[in-house]
Amino acid sequence: MWSVNPTALSGLAPCIDREMTHVKLPDPERLAARILRRERAAVADGLNLLDNKLAEARDRAVRLLACLSGERWLKDGHLVGVTGPPGAGKSSLVSAMIREWRHAGRMVGVLAVDPSSRPELGGGALLGDRIRIKNSSYDDGLFIRSLANRNQLGGVATEVWPMSCLMLACFDIVVIETVGVGQTEIDIADIGDTVCYVAQPASGDTIQYLKSGIIEIPDIFAVNKCDLGPPARKTASEIGRSAPRQDRREDWDYPVCLVSATMNTGIKEFHDHFDRHRKFLADTGLLGKLRTRHQSAWVIRLLKEEFGTIGLELAGGRASIEARLGEDPSDQFGEYERLRKHLLSRFLSVNQPTNPTKEEHPDEQAIV
Amino acid sequence: MVVARKDRDPPWLMRTYSGHSSAKASNALYRTNLAKGQTGLSVAFDLPTQTGYDADSPLARGEVGKVGVPISHIEDMDQLFDQIPLDKMNTSMTINATAAWLLSLYIGLAQRRGIDPTKLSGTTQNDIVKEYLSRGTYIYPPGPSMRLIADTINYTVKHVPKWNPTNVCSYHLQEAGATPVQELAYALCTAMAVLDRVKASGEIPPAEFPQVVERISFFVNAGIRFVEECCKLRAFGEMWDALTLTRYQVEDPKLRRFRYGVQVNSLGLTEPQPENNVQRIVLEMLAVVLSKRARARAIQLPAWNEAMGLPRPWDQQWALRMQQVMAFETDLLEYADILDGSPVIAAKVSELIEGARKEIENVEAQGGIIAAIESGYIKRELVASHMNRLRAIESGDLKIIGVNCFQETAESPLTAGGGDAIMKSDETAERMQIERLQAHRKTRNDAEVRAALQGLTDAAKSGENIMPSSIRCALAGVSTGEWGDSLRAVFGEFRPPTGIDITIDSREVLGKKDQVTDLRERVASTGNALGRPLKLLVGKPGLDGHSNGAEQVAVKARDVGFEVVYDGIRLTPQQIAQAAQEEGVHVVGLSILSGSHMELVESVLQELRSRDLTGLPVVAGGIIPQEDADRLVGLGVRAVYTPKDFNLNAIMGDIVDVVRESNGLERLGALH
Ligand code: B12
Ligand SMILES: Nc1nc2c(ncn2[C@@H]2O[C@H](COP(=O)(O)OP(=O)(O)OP(=O)(O)O)[C@@H](O)[C@H]2O)c(=O)[nH]1
Ligand SMILES: [Mg+2]
């Protein structure tokens, strides 16, 4: 027997509202044009659309993303992931970095993820990163959207994937701040071109985390709060000494930076490593490959989260899905939606599992 | 006939916390109050003055002269104390982040009037810790702020010896929900942080340090549980005595006395049946006068219409008369301590001391009070205590007469006049103050102003005591905004943690399980119908620091399943509208208690319109008189909540309905 996460099949959970509202949804093609013109209101509407789980909204989201993707998709912008334990200073550091980026005239979009309370406690969330990240009263070149992780595994919400793609279409830099994570429950490898781990001085967490062997090594380390003195230096040297990993690249140096977000120390050098890493990825031709691989990883993760391992099998298995996604790297959302709908129809009807092929994809109109 | 004994104890200082509109209007009020037998002055400043902005700063809009008197420069100070002899007056100033500045203006004025500063007596509140935790008029980060406090202490000890340079405040902590144990613990931690800072500055020779300790006075609260509160004050006395002896080696017991002033609890004063507040206030006052050993030095009382708006002179007179009846008609002042020897009292005192000691140790283990503020620990503790209090009121476990029980009432003649039972601030005050300030800027010597400000900046950077250069600024005609900005440029600004990220124990919710679970279902189902979870922005526009309501609304909203964005106090309408847009919220909730709701709500609505967010529903809460609530609804606000809406579950149900209605879903109506 397979089981379906009931809340994931949105709208199917028992609820007071049996009939759906006429939620006003934007025209995706027109919206895309406005997003590409960097209209703030359009960016906000676009993010709302990507967050929306109504069937009609999902269809429009696919259309929106199709309009926004293209060549740029695989080579432009810089997607930065920032992770680390709670209170390490992720938001404060992002704020300090934004000062640098904005100073250089680059537009910045931020997706900040906070934890939701457990479903049995209402599933609500307090989104508290925004104020730590924002440092000037008004700035047209900075856009922050907070997200709750809605009890999904890992330190990021699934919405982060489409949303970061939208933001890449209109901002030069897109930053994703994950929830404060403890040791191993997070998979951050797939969230950005450049992943930065912010360490809390003198906390056992960091070392545990490094030893855990679950994640790929982040590209850049920051040991924040170096204004606190010796503990920060000690942590930095521990990280420096931590055993090299097999997936470590020979041609990247994995810098460890001592910084202080509040005193603004070491920020310039820290900031330069991001540009250097971005350039490294472009020069070695890794950027496009990395993004394609991350996209596939997202699709697999999302399908698995909603339909479980059995769902993945029903969809043809991991390898076959990855192969199909590789065919057209700019249409991963379309492909994901098709797979998802297919699986939904399988799960909702009591059919014999068969291996789907592209031709067999059911007509979109026919499904929920 | 029984007459009062001649050898009775002298009464405490009787004060009325007041100030409004302009220096001139406030001066007139002070002189009438003094004529009525008030024995000291307690100055309330407006929010721009408290947060270091000039009256014509965009951030001051709508707030000038509202909740206190605006003081922009030395001429305002002169007018405020017109015909009041500074050397004979005892003046208490509720001023914190800009305390060094207002004190400099006061000293500068004395110098100008040829009065020796050593004759000045009074108090600057000057406690930044409780600003971060409760009161909200902070500016600079903790480090520089503590230094400013140390500077004023070091300066006054030498040059204005009768001045109380700082008043460690626990009053505001109770107003933010603190329990008696928390009040004791955090106030004493604050006092230690201040004294340690002064000691570390090295400006005071060790032999003179006991004098510094003696100068530290306290400003405390007394709530309606007056027996416990009286014990709390005895506990304060005992703990301070022990602490100053062991930690600071103050040998002379006279220098170890716990000296304190009081404002009694206002958080428990109600909007419904406001006449009941009179007996609450009197009972609360009992707590701080009953025990001679722990009696207050100075008392100021709120008025019966506290929860409705600012008091009028008559309301304040009534509060002053409560004190006078207590002091002059009763026989209270004829006895030695009437609680000494009571085992019941002694046991309660020990219990409080023990609880407070534990919490002090806990804070010390975290690196002291400043570290515990930066980490958000103490603020979270306060938010949690307040949440428990509100839950108890909701469930009826904590009875509030006229609010959650005995609600039926005959019509009250006190409020029959509708909106007339409060002080209306002068609509022209802001414009007049701005004109006065701009005229003042033209009359001063610019070169002198520049030189004085440069001196201030240099002192701020070098670490030299800030007072001499500030007094020079005062005499040169520098404005409050210029002083504040010069230090902002050197010190930077700070926003403390909001403390709303508390863990909510599910078992605590069981008391109201039916309503909370019902709400969770409504929130989830409405979110499903709209395609994404309901998202609420709680916004505090303007300089208003009253955060309790916003915090508790945010905590409750999260509890019932909303995704909540709350960025803390003191944001501009522009920042709030921008957040609403970027965050894609379903509803905006504004909380305003400063009286500036008309201006602020209107600007927020306008900012939202300019961002294509006309359809986004906005609700508002706070101290909002009925007629203003009607006007706000006329402007498009969907609902207005005031203190009489004490049931947060009901408010949440209503907000869900507001969201539903704006999205074409039918309302679900009252909770069961
Ligand atoms: C507690 C309190 C304080 C505390 C605040 C602690 C804190 N962190 O919040 C302290 C002691 C620090 C304080 C200080 C001051 N205070 Co004060 N304070 C109060 C008091 C006694 C209670 C307010 C309160 O917290 N109630 C409890 C909360 C839960 O209720 P609430 O905020 O009203 O919220 C309820 C509803 O209004 C509604 N609601 C409110 N907001 C929102 C938002 C949303 C989205 C929703 C849905 C609902 C909602 O729902 C809540 C549930 O019932 C009131 C008088 C009173 N009894 O109401 C004066 C009062 C608000 N204070 C006042 C003043 C003047 C000040 C000062 C400015 C004085 C001065 N000159 O220095 C200072 C400075 C504060 C500042 N920085 O702005 C005046 C305001 C006058 C006016 N509006 O005309 C009042 C009315 C007292 C008075 N009569 O003079 N204060
Ligand atoms: N001393 C010091 N404190 C810092 C520094 N950076 C951040 N902090 C403090 O650390 C606390 C947490 O900072 P945040 O930036 O909110 O940390 P975060 O990792 O984003 O936290 P979460 O999002 O809650 O997991 C705040 O009190 C900051 O003021 C620093 O460089 N030095
Ligand atoms: Mg953060």
C-alpha cells in the first residue's frame, strides 16, 4: 500500500469551503513582460501566483515560468544560498552583503525561509528575517519575500524553486536564506549556484555538521561574530582543518572567512569570494550544468515529497525522470507539472501502475 | 474630634505625569498643578523629542505635541519652565535615549539664568534597557547607549550632585506583562549593568563609588494584587541592600537604601466601565505606601480614563486627590511599619526573593542583561508572560470586573458625553512647533552651532564624556534632531528582537481548545480556498512604541495558523506598504496607540493605493475613540479594534471573515 500526504493534495483535505472562490489570477504572459521590466508590483503578483496551489494557478504558473525562462535561464544572474544554525547571523550577513551589492548598483531579490509550527499546532509561522535583512528605509533595488517552510523537509520550502527562478529573471542577485538548521536535516546543495554556510562561533553544531557527511561541502564558509574574539578564530581553524571530502573540487579553494556582520568587518573580502565563485562556475562551464542538475533534483524532491518513493517509481523511476528533464532544461516546470498531474490521476483513480512515457501523458484538461 | 498627629511622617512627593502640545501650554498646566498642591513636576515629552527627531522631520509627522511636550531647543526649555524657579523645583523627566541632551538643555538653561547647577534637583529616567524591552524609545545600540548613561552619571555626580541621573525602571516591564519575579530580577540586572559600566569607565575613584550607588533610584510598578506587590517592594529593598553590600562593598547602610518612585499599573485599567479604574488605582497605591520600610518616595497615578485616551486636567486632579486623601486624611503616616513581624508577609517576601535570585543567576549565566536582550531571551519571556495573562482573561480564569464578568451596567454619566471624556490634543501644535523651530534656526549663530556639533561628534568618537559638549550645543541653540543625528552618525542605530518567536505549548491552548481549533480550521480552509496559507502583516507605523497589542495579535495569529510578518515598532507607512507588497499578504493589521491613528492610517492606505493594492484589506487596533473609528471605516479600513475587544480569538475570527469577504467567500460569523 502506498500512502499520500493528504495535505499535499491541496483542496482535497476536508474543509469548510467546498466550492472554490473566483480568486483573481493574473494573465501570465502579460505578467511576465512586466516582471522582465522589473516592475515591483508584477514581481509580487508573480510570486503570489507561484505560491498558489489552485489547479488553475498551477497552470498559469507553468505558463509564467515558460515566458520567463530561455537562454538567460542557464547563464545569467547569481543564485546564492545561505544556510547555518539558528541565530548564527545569516540575515545580518545577508544584510551586510546587500550593502555591497547595492553599492555596486546590482538589484537584489531575497527569499527568506522560516520554520512553520507543527501541523497539530496550527501550522502557522512567524516570518522574522525581513527586518534583520533590510537596512535602508526605502530601496527600489531590493525585494524581500519571506516564506514559511510549511513543515517540508529540509531548510527550504518547495516554493523556493519556482520563486527563485522568477527572481533570477529580474534581479542580478538572488539570495535564499534557509531556516536556521541544526545538523543534518537539511539538503542545501541544490539551492544555489554558490552555497554559503554561516557558522556560529564556538558551537558544536558546526563541527557536527561538517562531520555528518550528509551534505556536499558549501562553497564558502563564514564564521560570523568575529567581534566576539577567540571563539570565532578557533571555529574558523577547526573548519579549515576539517577533512577534505571526496566531492571536493580541486579547482575551487573553499574559503573560510572570519566576519562580523554587526561591525562590518571582513565583508568586502567575503563578498568578493561570491563573485569569484560565480566567475569560476562560468569559466569552467559548470554553471549551466549545475543549474540543470539542481532543477532535476528539485523535481525529484517535489515529486517524492508529494507522492513518496512509490510515486517516483510510478513516474518511471529517478533515472528516467532525470533523463527526460535533461532533454529541455528550460521547461522543467512544464515537465514537472505534467508528471505531477499524471501521478495525481494515478493516485486518485485505482489504476494498475504502468510506466508512463511522454506520449502517454494524459490530456491536461482532463485532470483536476 | 480626632485630629491627625503632628509628628506624622512627611508624605511622599506627589506628581502628575503631564505635558502636551507646546512648551507654552505645558508651562501653564504645570503652574496650575503646582498651585493645586502638587509638589514636583513630571514632564512627559512627545515622541519626536524622545527619539531624537526635529519637529519637521518626516518621521515626526503626526506625532509632534501629541503624547507630551515637544522640546526642540533651549528656547523651548526656557518657555517650559517660565516662572518656575529651577533651583527650588524637583523635576522628573521621562526621557531616555536623549536623556543626556534634555539634561544638557536643563543645565544650560540654569546656567543662562545664573543658577548654580549644584542646586538643581530632579531625575532623568535614562534607562535604556527597558526601552529595548518595553518602552520603545531607543535609538542607539546597547554599547553606546550604556556609555551615554554612564556619562550622565559620571557628570552629575561631580557637577549636579542632587540630580538622580538614572532611574532603573521596572514599571514598564510590568506594563509589558512581567510577573513580580521578572520585575525584580530584570530591574536588578539592569542596575548591575549600569553600575558595572560606570565602574569600568574608571572615572570614579573607588572611595567615591558608594555615592554613585546611592544616586541610583528606581521606578517601579504596583498592580492590583496589592499584597503581593507590597511584598515585592520589601523584596526589592532587601535584595538591593544585599547586592550593594556584596557586589559593590557599600558599607554605609544609608547609601544602600532602595529609593523608588512609582506609577501604578495602567495595563489593567479598562475601557469598559472606566469608573472602576478609580478603585483599582487606589488599591494599587496602597501597595507602595502601606509598609513604611518600603514606602515610595514619589508617586504619580494614572487617571480613571486611562484606557480611553489622554487625561484632561480634571481627570489628573482627581488622581492627585487620591494621593492627598491617602496622605492627609488617613492615619497611614502615623505608624511605624505595620507589616513588620508578619510571618505571612515574610514568607511571601522570601518566595519572591528566591524566584528573583534564580532568574538573576540565569541572566548572568547568559552573559548579563545586555546579552540577554540581544539574544531576545528577556523579550521572549515578557511576551510569553503577557500571553499567559491575556489567555487567562480570555478564559475567565483572571477576572476583570466589567470586562469579562459583570459587564451589565447602567449608563455612566462620566462617559455620557461620548468622545468628550478625554483630552483633545491641539490640532495646530505641530505646525506651530515647526514654525517656531524654523524661526529659531534663523536666529542662531551658525558658526557656533557647527563648532558645537563638531565638538559633540569628536566627543562621541573619542569616548570623552558627552555632557560638556552637549551643554555647549544646548547653549549654541542646537536642535534635538541635530543632536540625535550627530550621534546616529557615530553610533549607528539599533532594533532589538521582537520576542514574538516564543514556543507555544500546545497544552496551554487546551483551555480554549474549541475556539482555537475552530479557528485553525477556518484559517486552513480559507487558505485552501484561496490557494495559499493566509498571510498577515502586523504593522506599527509612526514613532509609537506600544508593542503589546501588536505582539499578542501576532502570536495569536501564528497560533491559529496564519503566516505572520511582524517587523517591530517604528516603521514608516511607506515601509509597511512596501512590506505588504513584497510579502504578498492577504490582510494588513495596523496597531496604533499614540493617538496619531488618523494621519498614519491614511498615509498607509495612500501608500498601498500607490502600489496597486487598493483591494488589500486593512484593519486597525489601538486607542481609537469611536468617532475616529467611524472615520477610519469611512476611509476604507475594514474593522477597528480597541481594548474592549479583549478576546483575541474573537478578533482572529473576525479577521478571517474580513479576508473571506474581500475574496468573495461568505463570512463564517462568530466563534462558538
Ligand atoms: C501598557 C502601556 C504602556 C507601556 C507599553 C508597553 C509595550 N511594550 O507595549 C509603556 C509603559 C511602555 C507605555 C509608555 C507610554 N505610553 Co502607554 N499605555 C499603556 C496602556 C496602559 C496599555 C496598553 C496595552 O498594552 N494594552 C494591552 C494590549 C494587549 O491592548 P491594546 O494594545 O489596546 O490591543 C488590544 C486592542 O486595542 C486591539 N489591537 C491593538 N492593536 C491591534 C492591531 C491589530 C492588527 C488588531 C487586529 C487588533 C489590535 O487588540 C488588542 C486586544 O484587546 C495604555 C492605556 C490602556 N489601559 O489602554 C497606555 C497608553 C496607550 N499610553 C499612552 C502614552 C501617552 C504613553 C507614552 C507615550 C507616554 C509618554 N509621553 O512618554 C509612553 C511612551 C510609549 C512609546 N514609546 O510610544 C497613552 C496614549 C494616549 C493617546 N493615544 O492619546 C495611553 C492611552 C495612556 C493614557 N491614557 O495616557 N505605555
Ligand atoms: N556580536 C555579533 N552579533 C551578531 C553578528 N551578526 C549577527 N549578530 C546577532 O545575532 C543575532 C541573530 O542574528 P540574525 O542575523 O537574525 O541570525 P540568523 O542566522 O538569520 O537567525 P535565524 O534566521 O533566526 O536563524 C542577532 O541578535 C544579531 O544582532 C555579529 O557579527 N556579531
Ligand atoms: Mg535569519
